[in-house]
Amino acid sequence: MTAADAGSAKPSEVSSSSTPMITMTNVNKHFGALHVLQDIDIEVPSGQVVIVVGPSGSGKSTLCRTINRLEPIDSGEIRVDGKTLPAEGKALAALRADVGMVFQSFNLFAHKTILENVMLGPLKVRKQKKETVRENALRLLERVGIANQADKYPAQLSGGQQQRVAIARALAMSPKVMLFDEPTSALDPEMVQEVLDVMTSLAKEGMTMVVVTHEMGFARKAGDRVLFMADGRIVEDTDPTTFFTAPSSDRAKDFLGKILSH
Ligand SMILES: Nc1ncnc2c1ncn2[C@@H]1O[C@H](COP(=O)(O)OP(=O)(O)OP(=O)(O)O)[C@@H](O)[C@H]1O
Ligand SMILES: [Mg+2]
């Protein structure tokens, strides 16, 4: 944060190294009669890798989507790097750019090349020079191991390659936080590891990450913390080893029994 930003911010909004990267305070959300997020209270320090697990329908995707305002909340507050998420307008666009998101489906633009897909966001939102954006995009494609596919179209790439492009595209916005919602669950098994490897190196480099995944190897290797959700609530909040070896709630034991048995 610059001095100018700090000067205009309310004291409680001034960012510092001790400011959590993500804060959700008493967040509640309904879909009609369904209370999909119930009193969510979490603080994610900068650089932490949070794994979110839980049964289908427990609210994991909704939790992620509220963090960058793809879904509005009914009450409570969400802050990213100390700043409250604005409801709309330019401020929202800027803050949303701080939060990169990678979905199960890769959501690449089919009629644009890989390179164009990665360049699109920075050109539109960050308003950077085309040459700078291009160099940065190529560097990111190099980093995810597909620089040699830059001029191809998404359909010409494997699922694992497309998902790595989606990660590069999110990184192109220089986000402060990366959200991953089951990034490997649509992939053929042999392509899962190449995507997890990119995510692991991102975690090692200190990116703050929220990752919905049932990939336990990744969770234990790259995760700092596990949130177990059930019925819209965070039921357990612990370190990966404790969660996977000694969960405390019956819900988590039942859930782990199911995912470990198939
Ligand atoms: N746009 C929506 N309108 C109405 N209900 C919704 C909407 N999106 C999600 N829901 C409901 O909210 C609940 C939580 O959904 P969510 O997608 O967050 O669960 P999840 O934990 O990600 O599940 P999964 O493991 O299947 O991806 C589900 O009961 C779902 O049907
Ligand atoms: Mg989901």
C-alpha cells in the first residue's frame, strides 16, 4: 500500500504485515430458504495455503465465490488485504483483480490463442502497455510449462495444459490471493499432477491460496490449514496432518471415511 492510500484509508483499513490477507467476519448468505453460509469467521494470513474440504453442497464453492464478490453476501464483512469489498463499480473491479480464481472448468476463450487468453485481463483491467503485457504473459506461460503452446487455441491443448493456462491467466493480473475451486476434478488422472505441481510451486513462493480440493497428497504437502465445511458452517479448522489423521467431529470422520474408501 502506498502512503497516499494509507492517508485516505480509515485507520482500521491500513494494511500492514500483520493485516490478514483475507478476513471474513460473521458472514452469512442465503439462497432463498437455504442458509448456505452460516456465521463464517476466518482470518487468512498472507502466504497461508488453506485447503477447503467438505461434502457436496456444504458451501465450499459459495465461500470462494463470495471472496471475490461473484456472489453477494447478506450480512457480515469480507476484507482482502485490509480493504472491505465494495459492492460495485471501479473499486470492485480493482479489488476483484487482486483475487485470482481458477475453476473446475477452465473457462478459456475458445476463439483466442493461449497467449491472447493470458493477455486479455491485464490489457483490459490493468491498462498496461501491450508489449509489457505480452512479455509478462510469455513469462507466466513459461512458468507453467507451456510457453511452446502460446499460439495454439484452447481446444488444441489437453485438459491439464488448459488448466495451467487458466492459472497463468489468473496470475497475469498479479493477484494477492488465488482461489482454486476443484481445479483438478475435471481432469484425466494422468494430468492431475502437472496442475498440482504448478500450485505447489505457487504455494512455496508465498502466494496466499484458498483451495477447494479432495487431493489429500496436495493438501498435506502444500496446505498449511484445513477448513472442513458441513451445512454452510466451518466445522473444523486445523492443520492438514491433524485433520487427515485425527479429525475431531463425527461429520469429518464420516466424510474422510467416504473419500478414503474410493
Ligand atoms: N446460485 C444458486 N442458487 C441457489 N442455490 C444455490 C446456488 N449455488 C449453490 N446453491 C446451493 O447452495 C448449496 C452450496 O453449494 P456450493 O456449490 O457452494 O457447494 P459445494 O460445497 O461447492 O458443493 P460441491 O462439492 O458439489 O461442489 C447447495 O445446496 C447448492 O445447491
Ligand atoms: Mg463446489
